[in-house]
Amino acid sequence: MYYLRLAIVASFCAFLLFASPLPRTGSAHEPITTKVMFNKEVIRVLERNCLSCHAPGKIKSDIPLTTYEEARPWAKAIKEEVLEKRMSPFQAVKGYGSFVHDYTLPKREVELLVSWIEGGAPRGEAKDYPKEEIDKLIAGNEWELGKPDLILQPDKETKIAPEGDDETRCFVLPANLKEERLINAIDFQPGAGAVVHSASLFVAPPSGGRGPAKVGALNACPPSAEPIGQWTPGQSASRLPDDAAIKLPANSRVVMQVRYRKNGEAASDRSSVGLYFAKDSISKLVRNVTINAPSTVIPANAESHRVKASYAINEATEAVAIRPMLFPLAKSIEVSVHRPDGSVEVLIWAKDYRFDWQPAYFFKKPVALPADARVEVTAYLDNSENNRNNPNDRAAETRFAGALCELSLTSTATLKQARLRR
């Protein structure tokens, strides 16, 4: 997997200008008691924190927030979401793991939004609205790191029906490279952002006797594909440290597994992945390790059923990222490393888990995992009627066996100051 740079940033550039007079641009029935204006301060908060999803053509286009007319009816809901810390979503408990990005709004930003809402939610001056920046964000058709060294996408569009359950389709894309290359950064662009819920990315070896999977086939990814990363709305280009890379063997294939969430309108998607090759010598490869839970039976109506799993570290490595993967029954997860010297470090503790939003969390500093350490995972699953995401019969027991989390680990065993093939 890779060292992601997520686009949703915890600190925003919003400033209050208390010296200026208050324009009376709110509702005629509500007194204006705030100097915070939508067109000047609030839109900047939304631009940096919300509009990657809540905008036309994005996955939450049913609740757009790009203009005053769109956002004003949702003012009270916005207040509730930010005060309850449901938006922006960040499930890692502070103090357990140190991560590059924190999706939670800082106190200052919460106060900014609440002041606007409780103060009558005024519009502000038209000249202050950043139209060019918002239009560019909505278009979303630029590669953040510039043109990739290699762009891969299906030959044709995939038609998505307007109604029905979520679909996961697999696209196997030959890289057509004669030599091995080393990937330093990855970017993903959804073709139809309103229905592309998420994507998982893999590298598969050259097709053998089974032949390549059918492009766009339902859940037909090659079984030998190795995961290299994932994408969720709001996520930016994924860049590894300068001394690390993902190996892309000669004649291999890149696989996009795209999950579509239908929204009542027919859509055509042709998403693409962009690869950036390393330009300097590297000393580490990054690989992804999945920690799976043993098969276990969860009793009917169990609200907090514990599941445990462990992973042995056979040779010294570093963890650069971690991704909880607990799907509908998830309630919370804790991952810790137990070192040979007896010390224990919690890598992440995630609460109030949202199975439909599963980003990777990247450590500010890679975490050393010495040989003979072990990673312990403890998860709590909710099989009761209180879990609104429970797809099972609430009155029946259910069996659980699957991935609990992924770890992105570095390795130097197979790569020592590799010479790059340009």
C-alpha cells in the first residue's frame, strides 16, 4: 500500500473581519447578530472540508453546499453534525496513534460555523464569493501532481443503472511496460463522481492460463492481485516518502475495483488511475498486510461481541499507515503492537465506526516494529437492532470471518538502493 496524502485537511483558512459593517443579507425574519458571512468565511470552510462530497457531480450531490441557496436550508443540520462530531468524519480517538491528518474540525472552525448559523446565517457580499475556486473544485478534472507518467483507464464507459443495490466492478488494465518500474505516487480520478463511492487498487501479474478478467465485470478481480491502495471521496494524490516505492513488475496489470452507489439517475463511468514513477534512488518497498479475524459466531442481539486477531512480525519493519476494515457490524477497533521488550503501543483506536467510509490513517512518523513483535487487533461487533447498518436478521446469530485491518509496511529485504529504470 502507499503513503497517502489525504485531501481533507483539518486546518482551514478562514478569518473573521470584525471591523467591517454587517451586511443585512440573511432572512428577513431573522435578526443578523453575527459578522460571519457565508460568501466570505463559511464557504471557505465548506470548500476545504465538505465540497469534495457535497457538490454537484460528487457522491453527496443530493445535499450540495456550494452556494448560499444550497447551504442555507441545511444550516441547522450542519450545526448538529459538527457539534456531534459526525462531520467531518474522523473515527480515530485522539491520543492513540499520531496521524498526518485529522479530519475533525478544530474548535475555531466549529465556533465559526455555529456563529454563522445562530447569528441568522447571512449571505454576505457577492464580491467575496470565490466562484473561480468553487467551479474548479466542482470540475475536478485536473491531476494534482501534474500529468502522471502513466494513465490507465478502461477502453469504454461502464453504464450504471439508476436504481438497485451498490455494485462493485473490476477493471483489469494492462500497464504494457517492458521493464519493472517503481511507483512513488498514485492518483485516482472518478469518471462519474456522483456514483463512484470508493475504489481499491491492485497490481496483478501478467495474465496466465485463466486470461484477464472481463473489463467492468462484477466482482471479478484476479485472485493473485496484490493491494496497493484505495481511494475515497475527498482524498488527494497518494505519495510515498522519497525513499520508498511500490514495485510494478514488467508486463503486470493494474486493477481498479470500483464500488458504485446508485442515486436514482443513470450514469456512465470511465474512471482512471495515474501512476508517478520514482525519480530518485529508493531503499524501501511498501507492501500491504491484511489481518483477518478467525471465523466466529456472533449471538443474536449481541451489542458488543469481541473478536481478536494477531499478526507476527518476523523481521524488523516500519508501519507507515493503518486502515481499519470492519464493514456493517463494526462498533470499534483497537490495534496495538507488543514489542519483545514488553512495551505496548496503541497504533489506533477507532470508535463509532462507519463501515461505508474507510480511509487509511497515516502515521506522522513511521512506527518501528522490531522482529518478534506482534500486532494485536481487538474489535467489537454489534449484531443488535441498535445497529442501523446491520444487514442480518436481528433475531438470528451470524458468522463473521474477514479482514479487520490493513497495515502498510516497509521492507528492505528485497530492495537495496535500487537502480531505477527510466
